Amino acid sequence: MPRTFPLEKTRNIGIMAHIDAGKTTTTERILFYTGRTHKMGEVHEGAAVMDWMEQEQERGITITSAATAAEWQGHRINIIDTPGHVDFTVEVERSLRVLDGAIAIFDSVAGVEPQSETVWRQADKYMVPRIAYINKMDRTGADFDKAIQTMRDRLGANPLPIQLPIGAEADFAGVVDLIENKALVWKDELGTEFDYEEIPAELQDAAHEARTHLVEACADYDDELMEAYLNDEEIPHERIASSLHQATIDIKVTPVLCGSSFKNKGVQPLLDAIVELLPSPLEVPPVTGIEPPNKGEDGQGREAERPADESAPFAALAFKVMADPYVGKLTYFRVYSGKLSAGSRVLNSSNGRTERIGRLLMMHANHRSEIEECYAGDICAGVGLKQTGTGDTLCAPDAPIVLETIEFPQPVIAVAIEPKTKADQEKLSASLARLAEEDPTFQVQSDEETGQTLIHGMGELHLEVIVDRLLREFSVDANVGRPQVAYRETVNRHVDKIVGRFVRQTGGRGQYGHVVINMEPAPGEGFDFVNKIKGGTIPSEFIPAVEQGIEEALASGVRAGYPMVDVRVELVDGSYHEVDSSEMAFKIAGSMAVQEAARRADPSLLEPVMAVEVVTPEEFLGDVIGDLSRRRGKVQGQEPRGNAVAIQA
């Protein structure tokens, strides 16, 4: 079965934004206009196709990123709708890693909001070209120009409007298309009928100025276009579009569109912009990875590319693992090169296991259709991968390659969890393990000192949803303790020549370990171990044991039992016994020395720090600032926003 859409007509895009900017609503409209669905789902009614989990429908928020595919003007568009809450930031992170382009949606009243900045930085990190869509133009207080200004101020972006709104707030009727130099006006409620008209008289000057600005920006990429512009010739649509396309891919400019998804205005031009401006898999740089050295070869392995081509060796990145009640474990992956047919074997080069993909599925939220083959540039899901986790590389067994994996943020909050009944005890640990496999920012750990099971996550909402899922999907009833903050400890002073001796020499085989260490603060290093043993005072086979002992001792600090970070330990001296020395003895000596050193090096607690923004009406300003400073917040500034005030702390 050959591919239905050629590579240059494929687009892999994500939709990212702040909470409630309208990501899911926009996706629903895209599915409706492309003919994927025949009825629009509304988020607030809990009927959105992309928000298929029960928790999502109840809360009216997106929790997991959902993938779907639509067709528009002979192009295949794979869309991933992502959540907005910072608690589910992992979903945005892993989606952006495998996408070629993105739509950043902004609220026309608020402009750039805090989480918009976070997702924008994530997109910068993975070099994802993007277009901006200013949604909610029908809201009271909508201001297109101010929203664009916030993109310059807060994101440092280079926004380039390719549309202007006709009217705003309740009078929002349509948009001026600056590339076509025409006005688009919507006629009916459903937004399916619209006409191209002449630009209204009151917008002629603004449109002329904005179009001039647009052409000047494109002229940097096309000298002939510059000449035509200087000679006042008519510039065809295709010329502007192709230059703008190039500028977008180079992330030099961000084209800006506007509309109101809820009122069904502005979505079709957004689809046109996806097809015209965002890159196909052929236009982004080919993915690079490390080819492991062959057997018998030394070295680190060499860097190699995998072009987006069906005839190249197969390479894909698994970006999401999901437990599905019907088919077991679903692994979503993005194919970068080559092709794969159902039932074939692939090598997971991240852990060296070979696995068989039983079935290949094309996903549409949580509905799926089976496919025989998938090709370079596709995003699909596989059934039957038992050992594959998020961020693993799948490749052809005869051409191994390891692609760059995905970095995930560290959890910031922990709560204790315990089952309500004895029967739930076994189920609890199995269910938590399955959830942790799906979500890399969720970690489970058992505290040896207190005997509790702790779950770590990105925020209270995150953990609340997890506990809710335990009850619904795994029917495990659990009690949750109070949240604990993930403190860390560190040292503030340099200490020298701290001795750790572990000697047991009474009857039978003895134990003898003796080390001397220095300890000092190393901000930002985590844990750094330096071996400065000269002349073999400790044999080299015992050095790793000393390091291991030190590392285990640092896991619970001396001040309050939290893990110690940002310390450097130098092993400077020691002695050993021909018969009685063992790895165990040196491990214990190392941990004794480090605990003694930490006590003397002025240990202190470190707290996680959050950047917070509170938007509040002016009359509550004093209360909010008082509340922040009561919680030891440092207020950094405030600014008026619409009819409210935003406080940064």
C-alpha cells in the first residue's frame, strides 16, 4: 500500500498556548471544517473530541496531548493538541520534540500569558517554526495590536501580521488578508460561508501600511520581489507566500493571524496558513543521532543523519506511552526516516532490545484505525512494544542509531499515598508503576525511614488527577497525605582532611577501610567526585566503592534528611589492609567520612523557587500582595492589564 499523501504535502503540527486560550476549541473547528467530524464539540459541554478522558470532560481542561489527522486542500495535517497547565508540561515538551511546526494561540485580551512564555521557550529549545493565532477577537477588551506588542516585549519574538481584524469585540466580522489584499467576511453562524470583498474604507490606510511592512520583511528573502515592490508592481500571492514560508522556517519571523474559534471565524485562513507557511518533514533539518560503534570497534560512535526519505533505514522516536484498556500498551512514535510494516521487528537502540510491532494504528483522539505501513514523516501508534519507554529510539536492526532523547523537568511536590484496604496494597504499586511509565514527570519512591510511598509530580493538580485515575482506571482506592515540599540540602563551607575509618578486626575475617576527604560547595554541579589518590594508598579497585558510599550517604542529608546537592568531594588519602580490606568496608568508610564532613561544612536547606504571576482586580491588590509576602514571596513588579493588575513575584 503506497503512501496516500506525498511527503511535501504532509504537515506535523502542534497547538500550544496558555490555559484557556482556546487550543482545544480551535482543534475542534479544524476537524469540523476539514470534514473529520460532522458536529462541533464544545469544551464547556464536555463534548470535545480531543478531550476524551472523563477527567478532562468534567474539569473542562486538557490533560493528555491527543493526536489526530485531518486533510485540507490535498494536504495531510497531523495535529497534536496539548494541555496548557504547567502541571502537564511534559505533554508539551514531548510533543514539540517530534513536531515540525506549531501554532501558538494567544488570547486577544491578555496577550502573552505566563504559560505562553513557557511553551514558547520549549519551542525555541527544539527549534520549532511557528505561526501565531490571536484568538477570542470577539471578547470585550480584545486588542489585536496590544497582543502583538506583548509578543515583542515578553517573548522577544518578531511577529509579522498577515491579517488585520475587521472590527473587534462584538462587532468582529472578519479579517483583512494582507497577502491577497482582500477582506474576508463570514456570513453564517457555522462559519462555512465567507466571501472575499474589497477592504473597508476605514481600514485602507492601516492595511496598506501593514502590507508594506509584510512585503519589506519578505523582500530580504527574494531580491526580485524587492525590485517589483520598488517599481510599484502588483506582487502575486505565491511570491509573498513562498518568501514568508522560508522566513518562518528559519524562525526569523512569526506570521500572526487572528480570529475567534468559538464564533467560527478565522479558522479556514489558519488552515491555509498551516499548509502554506509551516514546513513539511522535508524542509526541517534531517534528524541527527549517534550510530553506536560496530562490534570490535572502539570509540564513541559517530554522528549520522537520517533524511526524511522512505528508502533510508527506518528510524523513529517513541514520544508517548499510554495504557489502553482495549489493546494494552500503546506506544506513539514519530517516523523520521524509512518505513515500517505491521508485524515487523525493530531494535530499541536505547536499551538494545529487539521488539516486534504487532499492529500499527492511526490515532484520532482515542479512536483508532489500523494501517498496514507507516512512512517517514508519519505520527502513529504501535501495539506490542513491551520494553519501550518515552524518549527511546526505534530503528532498523541492521542500521542502529540513537536519536537525541527528551529532557524532562524535575518534580517539585511530593505527597504520601497509602491504600485504604489490604486488598488494594498489591494493586497500588502495580498501578503506580504503570502511570509512572506513561508520565516521565511523575515519580514513585518509597521512603525507607518512614515506610511511606511517596508520589512526586509537577503540581497539586497533577497529583490530584493521578489519584483520580487510580480510582477510575485501576479501581484502587487510596488516601493521600499532605503535600511535602521537595527540599534539598547543601554545604556552605570548605572542609579539609575529614577522616572516615571503618575497622572491625575481631575474630574471623576482618573489615578495614580508611579514607580522607575534602568537601566543598559546588553550585550547580549536582554531585562531583574527584579522585586525588597518588601512589596507590588506596588500590584503584576500591575507589568506585568509596564513590558509591559517598553518593548513598548524600541521598539523605545531615540537616533534615533531604538529598544533598551541589557538593564536590575530593578523595585525598587513606590506607588499606592486605587481607581485611573489602569494597564493603571502603563503602562504609566513605559514607561515614561524608556525613562527618557535611556536619562540619555548615549544612543548609534549599527550597524550590517558583515564578508566580497573579492577575487580580485592583481593589484586591493589597490583599494579594500581603498574601504573597506572608508566604515569603518577593514581589518584583506589577502592571495594569485590561481592567486588572498583574503582579509578578
